[in-house]
Amino acid sequence: MSLLRLTAQTLIVFLNTVFAKRYTNPSSEIITVLAGLDAVDIVFLDFVDAIESIIRSGGSVDVRRKAIEVAIALTAGANQTSLVSYFTHKDLFPSLMKYAQDVDDSLFLFEPLLLLGLLANYNKFEFRNPYRLRFEDFVNGTAIQKLIVGFGSVCSRSRDYYVAIQEDIEEGWTLSNTLKYIGLGVLAPSRSSTPTRKTPNADESKDLFSTLPENDVCVLLSAYDFIYANKLFAHTLVSHPSDTGKTESPFSAFLSVTSHIVHHAYRSPRSSLYGHLTLILLRIIIEDQSLCAKIFSPELSSSVRLCRQRPPFLPKSPPLRPIAAAIFDIAIDTITHNLRRRLSVPLYIATLNVLHRLLSYLLMTRTRFSYHWPLLWQTLLSLLRFLTTYADSISHDPELPTLIDTFLAVLSLAVCSGDVFLPDTDSYNDLFYKIVENGHLLPRFKTTFSHLSRPTSTAPATPSPQTAASPAALIDILISISDHFTSLLDEEKGKVGTFSGGTKNLSPKEVSRIIRKGYETLRVPETEGLERWVRWREVDERGLLKKVGRQAVEDARRVVGNG
């Protein structure tokens, strides 16, 4: 072990010990411990110069990597002090990019990515952070590609922690599987060449899942800043191919870890927070129309390993399909698996925002898209049922009006304009049938949430869609559509009001025929602006981003502390 590496490792341990203590006045007391108030400028200017020099050309990659870890330990540990400002005076960006281009192992790119994210978020709402400006101006395509490959590797590794607890790929038929299924596993052929792993039971799995995602996922904060500030980075992330079929593409890896995080988001506030952040990243990407065109393009079809660890499971999908289909699946899974009395309203708003932008793109470009649409309609109407049933549990949430607005915008957009983007009439008829099936809930939904109104004096934390129609008007449209088809179905049965249990049972084929016929006489009021949305702005979510930043800093401290 070289002297430089040993010194760096010792310094990391020392810094973590100093920052772990509680102080009455953290900034001044930590400075006193590390350098003394009188000598802090001299000591830390020299210290930052030394760190920058080692990262740029400090010999072996291992030593340079340790120097980055020292910077992470200081940036994360002293994040609430003025010490981090010394890194804003000495620009580490060129040295970190040189290191990124010099390393061959993509996993070695985790540390520079993490450090850049921490530095770019340091007091970024209080002053023009120089690292954020660097992100905006960065156009080195080669370095960006390497960073993206590194980000994809971290996402794959973070996803694998979930898979290690519970495998979520269905195995094909084998003799061993069949014998185990009927209780004769003892007769199954042994596979001594394959290492075995003890499968945790339900309680153990619950405890293990509650500790995830792993600390490495704090690199999502860096990805957020790059994607938000740098269009070249975002386009390269979406377009970067897989490594000749050996590994998944970086964007597929990101979608995969997103799927696993949001699948288990309800397990802890930390998991919900990171799930919210991943959905924001998807929203920013989808709001770029050229990127949205790519994720719907068959030419960029990709395979994404989605989470299937708890029923109901997502349906099986083709090996290759447009990326947008996987994003729809992630949104469905988020809604399905996080329905709790203590609903995470911000998480659901973020999910519905993603759906709203996807459907808006299809409508504006008049693109017909093949997908298992019935599952999406079923999921949205399950959310309608949940909100109606458990309204009392979420009635005091300040963001509830935004949730209701966004939900109604998504459902109304599908109902009023589905004929533009659904692949065939049967898909559209199925949507109407599901609306009729749940028609009895719509008046209750209107009564339950009629007291909600959009804030006028101050902007909401999460802006609602820019629809011209009010929520009450949108509910009335849905009710009128339900009533229209219900009356036709009741008339066909020969007894008004007996759709839910009349004397004549209609076959699915007959129901489909009646709905198809009823569509000809349906009069849907014109609704302007259902496809409009408010572009993501940091100022609207300053509180959330500060919370994410604090969590990422805490996780970064654990990363270097466990190193």
C-alpha cells in the first residue's frame, strides 16, 4: 500500500470521526478542530490544492480515487459549514473529468459523479454555484459517455441489492421446479456447481427491503443535476446503447432501479424520497419533446428488467419494446403497490405527472401506441376507488388539490382523446366500459372532493396541469359519459337501472357492441388544455430538493465511512 493511499485512508477515518460528533456551533468548532480559526484559509487552500493535484495526476488510479473519497468525506461531513466553499473557489471539475477519462472500470466513476453532485448542490439556492454552471456548459461528449456508463453501472449494482433479497425473474419449466412445487423438492436433482444462497423468509425480506435502496443510490442527485442542466447529457443517457448485448444500456439500468425503488417506496420515507426523485428525472426527460420522441420510437427499443417481487405482477412483456412502455409499467407499479392510508401524496403526484406528459405527447403528435392499456385504466380507476374510500386519511394534506387536479387531467385526457392515440376501437371501448363499471363511484368522488379548489393567492408546491376546465367540470364530464352508456345498457336489458344486476345478462360481445354504438351518439363537451402541463422548475420544489440533498449527503457520509 502506497504512502499516499494510506494517508488518504487515515484522513477519511479522521474526518468521519470529527464530523460524527455533535457540536453546539458546528461551523466554528469544526474549523477549530481541523485547522484553527486563524489558520483556516492557509490550511484549507493548501489542502484543496493538494487534493486537486492528486486527482489530476496523483499516480495510480487507486490513489486518485482515494483522494476523491477524501473530498467526499469533507464535502458530506462539513456540508452545513463554510468549509465546502473552499472547493467552490478551487475548481475540481477539470481534474475530475481527467480522472473519469483515465479510468477503465465503470464502477470507478461512482466517486467523481457523487462528488460533483454534492458540490453542485452546495447552497445552490443561495448563490450561483460554479459547479452547476460547469454542468450547463459541459460539452465533452467522450467524458459524458463515460460518466453515463458509470451511472448505469451504479444503477445496476443498486438494483442487484433488491434482487439479492428476492429473485424477480420467472424461471422456465424444469423438473426441479415442478418437484418443488408439489412438495417433493427433496427428489429434485442437485446442482452442486451452482452456489446456493439461503432465501430469507417473509419477515427477513421485509426487514431487508426496508433498508434499501443502498447508500450508492445517492448518485441519483448527481444525475438529476446533469439531466436538468445539460441537454447533451440527457440525450446521451437516453440514446446510449448497451455494451454489445453483454450489459443493459445505462438508461435501461436507470429504469430498472427506478422500478425497484418505487415498487418498495412505501417501506420508508427515505425510499419514498428517492422514488420521488427518480420520477422527477423521468418527468424532466419526457418534457423534452425530442427525447420523448426517442422513448416512443421502436428504433430505440430496449429490454428493461422491471420489479416483480410482490403481486399483482406486471404482465410479461416482449424482450424488446419502446422505452415508453417500460415507463408506463413503472407508473402503474408505483400506483398499485403504494396505496396506503398514509398515502405519499407527492409520490402519486409525481407518478401522475409522468403519465400526463406521456399521454399528452401521444395526443399532440397523434401517435397510436400499442400497450396493455386495460391495465392502465384499471389502475387509474383503482386509485379513484381508493381516494373515494379513504378520503378522510388524506384530507389534511396540503397537496391534495394538486393530486385531484392531476388525476382528473390524466383520466379525462384518456376519455376525451383516447381515440387519437389508442391503437384500435376495442381499446377505446374498453376504457368506456371500465368507466361505466365504476360509474357509481364518480358522484361520490365529486361529493367527497367538491370542497377542494385550486389555490389562488399563492402558487402550490406542485403546480397543477394548465387545464381550462375546472376539476368539477371534468368530473361532470366523466359522470355524463358513464350515465350515457349506462342508460344504453339498461335499455338493452329491458329494465332501467339494472346494469348492476338485471334480469338479462349481457355477454362481453354484446356490451362491446352497445358501447360501440353508443359512441356514435355520445356528445363529449369540448375541453381545452387537457394536454397542457407546467414544465419542471426547481423553484417550485425547493423544499423537496433540499430534503433530497440532505438525504444524499447523509448517504454519501455512509459510503465513505464504510469504504
